[in-house]
Amino acid sequence: MKTKSRALLALVGLAVTLALIYAASASVVRSAGSTAAVRDDKFARAERLVFYRLTAGEEMRVKVPSDAEELRVVTHLMLPDGTTYGPERQYQYGLKLLLRDPAQVLLEKPLFTRTRQSKAQPQEDGTWLQESAFVTDPNVQVTDEREFLVRLPPPPRTKNAVMYLKPAGTHGTLLVRVYVRTQRRLPLLSSQRVADQRAEERVERTTFLPFEKLSAETRHKLAEEKWERLSAEGEAGADYFIEPVYRTPFRLPLVEVAESAQERLGAGGAVALNVNGPTQAVLWLWSTTPDTEGGTPTPAGPVTVRALGPTGAERTWEVPALGSGAPVSHVLDVPEGLHTLSIHNAGTEDLRYTVEGPAGAWLAPSELRATIQPDARIAWLPDTRRTEAFVTGPGCATLELEVDAAMDPAGRLLRLDARRLGVTGAADEKPSDVLLTVLDARGKVMGQTRMDVVPQPASFESADVPRLPGQRLPCSEGLAATADAGTGEVTDRPTPVSVPTSARVFLPAGARKVRLHASKPTAVFLSTFLPAQGGLAGLAPYLEEGLQGVRWRNAPLEKRSWHPMRPANVTELTRRGARLELLSQVRLEPEGLETVSPPPSGNTVVLKPLGSPDTQEVLEPIQGAGDAARALSTLLTPGRAVRTRFDARSPSRPELRLSLEGAEGLGSEVEVILNGEPVHRWTLRSTRTRELLPPLPPGEHEVMLRTTAEGLTATLNRPPVEGSGLGARTVYRMDGEGLRVPVRKPGVGAVTVNIIVYTQQPESSAQQQLSVVLDNGQPLRRSGVLLPRVTRATRVLPLPRSTKAPATPAGRPQARWYARTVSVTLGEDLAPGLHQVRVVPQGLGDSPLWARFFMFGHAESNSVTQEWNRNGWELEDAL
């Protein structure tokens, strides 16, 4: 009995013991899983180092050993209060070093670097589980570590040399720790691999560059391990202040930072993605705008998605406004063929986006395309092209361009593409006034002209501009000549720019220098003209085959006609921060957006070719009687009555021109019926004949032909009462040598020459073209005038298909000639006076063609012509 009681007591004791152990374990687990435990563990696993804290204007002193060869300065940036974390945010800061002994300054050097923050997996209360560097106060933000290697002047040096360190900027607080290497100790071969591995890990922690990109000397220095820490001189709390910093090996991958910046869709901005359909894409959108105090999500503006196809067809999706929260997906069905998907953020808040689709459907250069299976889904990105440009404005030097004295007239053609920086789209935003000044060899001003750069934001373009202190733009007012790099944020977020305002100018013969200056920060791209042999040629995959009504914008070219130019003072401009890169997205756009000409005005002037080419009269259908044709006629077919107008003021008698298809109808009688009564009868004796009718009373009459001859048609030289009449035109024979047409340009305004070519087929092919040469390729230009476009002296134009009703050669009513129109504009860049246009057909066969020419003149401008006529002060100009 006692044995059973003892066993039962032992069993109860075991159960109680197990319960206590379980409770204790659960308590330990709960305690270990709490936020406080996680935070304590985070501090326990981190390395604690003491740094010297330097605010703007403060400095610290460090005594440098006389045999020291190099210093290693380890730094962190303590960000200003209120700074929020973002993986794409970057910060630039500087450190000024001054090494001196009692007698002289041995070294003075400013150091600058760029840094960021690495954080991951935040807790609900804001505690980050992984963080590169942090302090005990969770509200204080510290950046990742950055190191400077400083080579000291060679010994001998005095023992009293002191290094002074102070921040180079005015924002934030700098945390500094200094090490010195006193002698070199090469690692043993057995430990070389370990030393290199340690050096590579240090590079990953302290710089953006990969280890392989560093020089051999730098890699060797980083592999050496004998470094000693230097202490600050003075009294703690008076001459220097300390700050403990906790550091871990955690770093965000650079590719993650880059993608985080690329997925931003700025307010009012847009992205363009080029794809090959048919395919299906998924658009993810979300807002990072914080919620309001009441907990209501702040709504973002609507988003519009457009798909522009190879024929100009467009499809649109409207995406409603978003609030902050989880990403929202939208399925986009892209039709067959090449398309550009454009995503426009019409709101006032930034958004985040991702477009996912098959890798094989993404149209991009090979360097951007993924090396995975075509069916794998990836994130599509815009193809952004970078172009060097230079900023001019009130706070920067004037852009200067040297002009070669031996430049031919074509080489003196200069193109300017100007864009306002930092445009907001506000209604009260003013344009930038760009002043162009031309000087001769003696520096004397030959002339000036101005151009307004409108502040209309460009959705698909931006500028890569490092942010200066105070978020100022380069060349803004009040910017010092040597700007302080500061310690503020310098994330490479694109700066908005305006749509380009383009102008061309022919420089006078005596021009030797061009100066450009703007009233507001303006990015200027300069280029000169050199025609490409064989015409422009694009690079894959951006080719023009199969495109109708659309064209590529910003696509790379294998051959180009405009070539970039750099200012003569490029070194000074770069030093002042006036050099930048324009970011332009490759996309499809409708043709004609920038080449819309004003409608023709003024009187129609018929142009006659030089020489004595053969002529022919054709009859064309014309709507209404107000046309400027020499006469109007009516087409008659047997058995069909037509109402025709007979005017007593017409000096000629009514005349019929008849045409018979075959000889079978010869000998047949033809009778003219007027208002139901016969008025004239005769017998056909020729397949081509004319017949005068007796004088007919004025007014409107119903006319009809009556005959048994088949295939007979006729034209009456009187207009119809309603419907289409036939206008008589004189056309000129054009053989393989072409025709030369004189064109008088009455003033500075543009005129348009219309070339009407008549062929026997309405269709066209790629081989059917017209070669147009103006003034033997060397027209007289106006110099010193900013022009929207330049007239090409030589060009080859495609001959389009006919869109009009066919014309009939006089006396051959059965024949059909189809009019095909080509327009050639003589622009404002051409000097007023007489010009000569030569037109030569290509690819139209050996049979002769017929053509006619007429001109529309544009209304003259009342503005004073700004033209510089003097040739400068060169000695050779006076000879």
C-alpha cells in the first residue's frame, strides 16, 4: 500500500514539475519573441563603436604620428530630425581635412562621398530587424558607413603635426573615426586569400563600386590590416563629443536600390514601355502617401494607360484614383503588333508602379533584355536614352561656342534645343528668355536674337541633376560660384523639364563665337548639321518597317544628320555643376506632331516650267463653279440627260469634244437634244473629233446625246448646274531629265509649291519617288535668324497614291489619269527672291509623265526682320 502511495505521489510530482517547466519555457518563448527581446538581441549582435560627433561649423583635432603614411577616416552621416527612410534615397556629404605643423600647412583636402541607408523587415512598432547602422535613440537616422583613404605627405614630418577635421556642409551631423597606418606589412602568401576576402567585404560595406573595379593599388591597401585608431585632442564634452554607433554587416543590394528608384511615377509624369503583341500585361499601382490624421487614405490622382499601335490606332484604359495601401492590379490586353504602353499620372502625388509581362513580349535593346525564357514573366522597364546638355542661367557662366573660320554654309547651320528646368506646370510660370549673341573675330557683336522657352512640362523627359543645397537647381539665382556640396539628400530623382523649344540659325560668314544665356535655369543641347550618307538609319529593335502614321521618338540611330557640339568653356561649366544628362524615353508617337504647317493663304499662283516642254490639256472633276480653272466643262454620255448652264457672257460657242473607243461606230449619227427637242445632228467620221453647236439661248438647259454608236463619250464646254464639273488644266510632259520650275518668294514668309503628277495607276509603291533639288543644292539662306525648321536643299519624297477622282485628257474621254500630289515648302530660312525647283521622277518607268505646278503663299508677318548682313571684321573679308 505504501508502495502504491509513493508511486502515485511521484507521478503527481512529475506532472507538477513538467507543468512548471512548460510554463517557464512558454514564458521564456514569449519573452524571447517580444519586441523588447528582439530589439535587445539586435543590439547584442551588433558591433558597438564610439565615433566623434561633428555638427556644422565644429572641428576636431587629431595628432598624427610622424611616420604615418595613410589615414583611414570612417564616417557616418546622422540625418536631420524628421528624415524618413526610403531605400532609393541617397545623401552626399563632405569632410574637410587640414594637416599642419607649427610652421606651415602640410595638407589641405576636401573629401566628398555619397551614401544611403540599409534597412529591412520593420516591426509593427517601427523597430527594424536588419539595419546597417543605428544608435540607441530609434528616432535618430544614421546612414551606412563610408571610408576615406588619405595619403599623407611623405616623412620627415615634425612630431607636432595635427590634423583638423570638420564637416564640409551645413546640414546634418557627421560621425567620424580616424585610423592610421604607420608601416606596411605585406601579408603572407598563405593568408593572401583571407586578406583579399576581408578587403572585398570592406568595399561592399563602404562604397558603390565593386571590388573588381578598384585599382590594384587600392585593393592592396585595403587588404593590409595594421591600422591603429587615433584619439581626438582635448577634453571630452568641451573639445569633442562622442556618439556610440551600432553597426552590422547588413547591406541592401544595389540592384534593389536602383529598381526602387525606377518604379516611381512622379506627379504629372509618364512612362513608356514598348512591347510586341498580342500579349497580356498586369499593371500594379500603389500610393506611398501617408494617411491623414483621421485614418482616411489620401487619394492619388487618376492614371491613364494608352496603347499606341503601328498604324496609329490607340486603345485607352482609365484607372481610378488610388489611396495608400496595398497595390492594385489591372490587366491590360495588348493587341497584335508593335505597341507603346504609356502610363500617365494625372494626379498631384507620386505613385509607385510595376508592369509585369512575358519576357519575350518586351521590346528593348539586347543590353536590357533578360536572359530567361520568353514565357517567364518579368517587370518591364522604359528604355531611357541619355543625352549630354549644359545649363545656362543667371547663376552660371554664359555658354560659349567657337565657330571655325573655314566652315562652309551648311556647317554654319546651328541647332538649339532648350528645356526649362524644374517646371511645375503652374499657370503663372513664366518662360525662360534665351539670348543668342554672335561675335566676330575681334569680339564685336554682330547681332542678337531671343527665343522664349515655354514652361510646358514634358511627360516623357527629365534631367539627371544632382540636388544642390536648399534643393536649388544649377544656374539658379543666388547660386555661388563654388557651391557647397552640403549634407542634404542627393537622390538621383529626375528633375522635370519642359518640352523642347527648338530653333535653327544660319551663322553669318564672319561669325567666330556664339554666346547663349538664359533668364532662368535652362538646359541647352547644341548640334550641327552633317547629312548622313544614305539617309537616316535606326538601330534594332527600333526600325521603321511596318509603321504607318507613327514614328519612333528618341530611338537610337546608326546614321544621323545632327551631331552634338560641346561649348568651348565646357571645363568651367562642368566645374560649376552646369553639365547634366537629359533622360528621354523611347516610344512611338503619331507623325506630324511637330511638323504641322499653317493652312495656305493668299492667291493661287500657277507655275510654269522653264523651257518648252510638251503640253496637254486635262479635264478634272471640280466641285463648284468658283474654282480657278480656265474653264468648266460637263461630261456627257449617250442617253443620260444633264442640266447645264449657258451664260450669254461666254464669248465662245458651245463645243463638243467626242471620243469613240472603236471604229465600229463610225458612220453612226449623233443628235444633241436640248430640253427634249433636237437642235443639232451630224455623222461620226472620226474616233476623235470636235463639233460646234449652234448658238443656244442663255439659261439652264437639259442636254442629252442620242446615238447608236457604242463607246462614245463627249465633253461640253459649259458647266453643269449642280454636281461636279470638269476643270481644264494645262499639264507638262516630264521625262527622265525632269522639269525646272522658277518660284518667286515674295517675302520672309514660307511658301508651298504643290506638284501634281498624273499617272495611269492610282496605286503607289516604295520605288515611286520624286527627287526635288532646290537651287542646285545651294539656296541662298537668311543668316542670324532663329527659325523653327530648315528647308532641305535636296530631298527624295515618296509619291503617294491618288485620292481624287481620275482626270480625263482632252479629246480622250475614255482615258483615266490619276493625280498624285507632293508638296514642297520653301521655309522662312530662304531669302526672298527667285528660286528654282528641279523635279525628277524616280521608279515610275520609262513612259513619260505629266505634271502641273501651283503655289500657295502664306500671309506676311508684320514683325521686323532680324537679319545680320555684315560679314565681320576679318581682314580677308575686305580683300
